[in-house]
Amino acid sequence: MSAGLLLAASFAAAYVGFACLALAMGRNWEQVYGQRVERPPWRGRLLAVGWPLLALAYAGCWLRDGSSFGSLLWVVLIGAAAMAVAQTLAWRPRWLRLFKAP
């Protein structure tokens, strides 16, 4: 796999992971789905998917650049992915409808 494609896949995994973690919070769930809930319906599943996706993003960075620079790249990458999710929530929260509300 090419280095650029591996980096893009790692960013995508980090973005979706942070989107899942954001949707696991009631305030963000309300922003995206328009339903006021104290605890989002699929909170456990969202958390169970979000954290491993961040680990997968780390694995991609580690495979691409090794342990030292890969770790640094992952920190920068998750910062950019978290900022991208925050901007999506602020600008177009409906774009984060990854999962249909039950």
C-alpha cells in the first residue's frame, strides 16, 4: 500500500472514530439527529467502535513511518481529525449521520 493511501486511510479511521465518540455524547447526538436524549441510544456501540478506530489509525501511522515518527504523526493526525469533526459539528452537523437513529 502506498504511503499516501495509508495516511489517508489512517485519517479516515481517526475521523470516523472521533465522530463515533462525539455521537456518544447527548449534546452532539441532539445536534446531529435533533432528538434530545440524556444517553444516546447506541452509546455503548459508538464507544466500542470509536476507540478501536483510533487505535487502527495509530497502527496505520506506525506501519507507514515506524514507531518514533509514526507516533508523532498519529498525534498530529488525531488532532487534525478531532478538529475536522468539531468543525463538521459546528458547520454541518447533519453530515455526521453515520448511524440511523433507532
